[in-house]
Amino acid sequence: MNTKKITTVLALAATASVALTGCVSDGAGGTGGPGATGGADSGGDKGTITIGFLPSWTDGLSTAYLLENRLEAIGYDVEMKTLTEAGPLYTGLAQGDVDIYPSAWPELTHAEYMKTYGDEIEDLGAYYDNAKLTLAVPEYSDITSIEQLRGKGAQFDGQIIGIEPGAGLTAQTQKMLPEYGLDGEYELVTSSTAAMLTELKEATEKKEDIVVTLWRPFWANDAFPIKDLEDPKGAMGESEALHFLGTAGFSEEHPDAAELIESIKLDDEQYGALEDLVVNEYGEGKEREAVEAWLEKYPDLIG
């Protein structure tokens, strides 16, 4: 990805992370208005479905707009509700304020949220089965494993640069630190995904040392000259699937929508193409056009 694209995406993430918003898209942005694939013709006669997502977490950003397109095509109005933390999103899902969370990590990363809210949440199926939490350093670093960070805190200013405090990735990283004897030597610095990416961009441009929390799939793994650190203890967790979650009773109330959602299965190539188009090629404000382009490339993948 070139510098202009990285800057644009960082600006999008920063905007999304300013506050806990709860914004709903307007007529120009996919609630059955002109320009929404399928929505303008269908008229949204089946009612409204609210999709809640975190724009700075681009797996959810990408799949939210994919679901919006497909749900409008079968006759639903869709409201897009943006939040900045996973906790409030799970709360909204459990309380019925949000109908769908389009890219959840319920098996490991969000397991604590599922313990709290699972009885009020319905699993609508997994769309991707190889998601993983990681620590990453620049490619030019001589460190290749998490265990090699021990004793080298000064090299990284005693910091691991993280994302939102309430993220499952943050909790997992905090659990990892004592496993490798890094607690006390390193501080996990949390703020936002946008802030982490900004620091990563600045460090790699200057060829400085930095260690950040990341995950796969995520566009930043290809946009920056970085590498995952090996995790011989498995302290960052095993691979897991990304799921569509619904509020309890969703499939009973919207059986055709639930059937469509359950049918969505993406491999690395298909998911990568979707995220690249939404985040990089088209970018902020053109997510719907990006989804249309993706559907042209994979016309038979989703009903």
C-alpha cells in the first residue's frame, strides 16, 4: 500500500475512534436509498436490521457493508451503527439495540464477553476460520520470537503498543506477559487502533524499533514492513473463527436473513480481496462501491 492510502486509512480509523458514537447511516448511505445495490428496488418491505460494528477493526467494517448490501437485496432496510469498543457492542447486541455483530471473535478473544452475554446472543455462523492474535515487529528487527523480547525492554522503550483497552487482544496480551516473563519489563500501552497504526507507521518510516499488538486477518500486515513474532508457548492463543452474531431470536424473526448470513464462507483470498477493496482501493465513503466491485469479482459466492 502506498503512503497516501495508509494516511487515508489512518484518518478513517482516527475518526471512528474519537468517541462512542452510535451513528446511523442516512439515506445516502445504504438504508434503501438510491445507489444501494438491491435496496432501492426492494423497498425494505421486510423491516429494519441494525448492524453494529467497529470501523477501526476492518474485518467488521468490511463484512458490515457486505451484509448491508445482501440484506437490502432481499428486502430489508439496514441501519449501520458504529461503536468504538467491543464491550458496548456486545451489550447492545444482548439488549437488542443491535441486531447483528458482523465479525465477532467469540471462541477465544471475546470469550469473556460471551460468558457474560451469551444467553442473549445467537451464533449465526462462522465466515472465516483462521483468525489469530499476534505480536509484530518490523521486518528489519533481529527479534523473531516473543521470548527474545525478554531482557531487551530498553530497545523498545519498555513498551508494547496496543489498541483499545477493552479489546480482547488487549486482555490476551496482558495474560501473555507473565508467561514470557515480560511483566515488569514492558508496559502494554493502550489507546486505539488508529493510534497504534500511527506509531507503527512513524517507526517503520524511521527504521526504529517497535513492537505492536496485531491480528490476522488485517490489512496492516501487508501495508507495513512487519513480521509476526513466533509464540512457542501459545500464549497469544490458538487460531479461531470469525463469526456473525445476532441478538437472541434473530433467526426466528428473520429466517431468510439468517439463512443468507449462515451461507457466507470466505477463504483467505476472498476475504483479503474484500478488505483490500473496502479499506484500500475505494476507502472511506466508498465502501458500498467496494462491495459491489467485490461481488462482481465473486458473483456466485453469496446468494
